[in-house]
Amino acid sequence: MITSVINQKGGTGKTTTAVNLASALAKKKKSVLVIDLDPQGNLSYSLGINDFDYSISEALLGKKKISEVIVEREGFHVAPTDQRLSKLEFGSKTKISEFLLRDVLKKIRGYDFVLIDCPPSLSYLTLNALGASNNVVIPIQLDVFSIQGLEQIMETIQEVQSSLNKKLKVAGILPVLVDGRKKLTSEIKEYVKQNFDVSLFKSDIRTNVKAAEAPSFGESVISYSPSSNSAKDYLKFCAEYLRTMKKLS
Ligand SMILES: Nc1ncnc2c1ncn2[C@@H]1O[C@H](COP(=O)(O)OP(=O)(O)O)[C@@H](O)[C@H]1O
Ligand SMILES: [Mg+2]
């Protein structure tokens, strides 16, 4: 199963979700590959992967096999990235195929789950992710602007479903950075349920300082602070994700 974690906005918990879902899945003895598809390399950095010769860029360009760029962390595999990936996007003279990633992933076997951490844009890199995926998880912070953003994401997904990838599904919207006391949170959830034809995951990811601290220690929050609310929230979300994947498969 290949899942993209997408939202064209920055700071909506995509990277945190990709890292911690991977870590939670690995704890459940699933074999997982995470692909850092954001040239900012936040996911690689979050897992303490700073010094590497080859990145996902070389795999996409066919210069290296994906197995040659993979690094292991917390019981799962990571294909790291850095600025080289933006050169691939903007430095190329010819138009880059939307199927580079799909073709790379077709050649690999043996993973129960592949998670793709997308950049904060609806660029060609995100289209590559959507072209390669079975489904998407959309982390959103429940505020008014996110609703506006959600309309754009859903439009993009519909376009992809009618061209690049007819089988793409929305696994669900994941509420992140949730402050349980906010009345607005429940109102926005209600609005999303009534106005969008997608499901909301029941698991909320609450705002928690441990989640923000973990990246500087190069660990998932599940490893850095197993007893934190963040670790609990992501483990609970993982169980719901697994149930959803069963339904979608
Ligand atoms: N549940 C949370 N509680 C507190 N801080 C969080 C939480 N989730 C993410 N963060 C922090 O918010 C910032 C943005 O999250 P990130 O996952 O990098 O978003 P994105 O990948 O969508 O840009 C990061 O500094 C991250 O550590
Ligand atoms: Mg990110």
C-alpha cells in the first residue's frame, strides 16, 4: 500500500505524520519505506539523516537503485532527500515526467507500506507522489484557511483521478495540532463532514511540545517520548490507518 501525506500548505504536520506513522507501523512489525519528497529535507533531518551520498533524486533519475539510497531508522527504511531534488524539478530543461516515482516504486517489492512525505505545494513532485500512490492522508489544522486549502487539494485529487491515476483514493483527513478546548475545532469538523465527500479520521493529533522537540533529537516522538500525548495519538492513529487500509484494499 502506498500512501502520500499531502497538503499544499506548510506546517500542517505532514512530516511529523509521515515519521510517526512509519515508526508506529514498524512497532507493529510492518515493513515500511518512507520517501522524503520535500527538497527541504525536513523528514530526513527529523530522523537525524544529515550526511548521505545519494538521495531519492538519484533514484528518480535512474542513476542509483532505490535500495542504494535507503537508510534504516527505528526499524523502517528511509529514502532521504536534500536540495538536489529541487534542482531536479527546476534545473531540468525538459518537462519531467509525472511517473518517475511510480516507475521507481514499481521495481521494489517486500514493503507492507510506502509513505511519501510531500512538499508544501501542488507541484510536479506532488503529482509524482499522487501518480504513484494508492491513497492519500491529508493532515489539516482545523482553522478557516485550512478549509479553503482543502478545496484546492480535493480539486487536485479529482484532476489526478481523471488523468494520472484513476485508482487514487482519499484515506482520510487527519486533524492535527488540535486544541481540544476549541469550540471552533468541532465546528470545523462538522463543516468538513457536511461539505466534503471524504472521511475524517477519528484520531485527533493534539498539540504537544514533545512532537515539536523530537526532530532536533533525530527521532520520532514515539521513540523520543513514548509516554507523551503525541506518541499515544500517533499510535492510535496508526491502528485506525491500518483498519482503513484493510477497507481500501
Ligand atoms: N502535534 C504537534 N504538536 C506540536 N508541534 C507539532 C505537532 N505536529 C507538528 N508540530 C510541529 O509543527 C511544525 C510543522 O510540522 P511539520 O510536520 O514539519 O509540518 P509540514 O511537514 O506539513 O510542513 C514542526 O515544527 C513540528 O515539529
Ligand atoms: Mg514537511
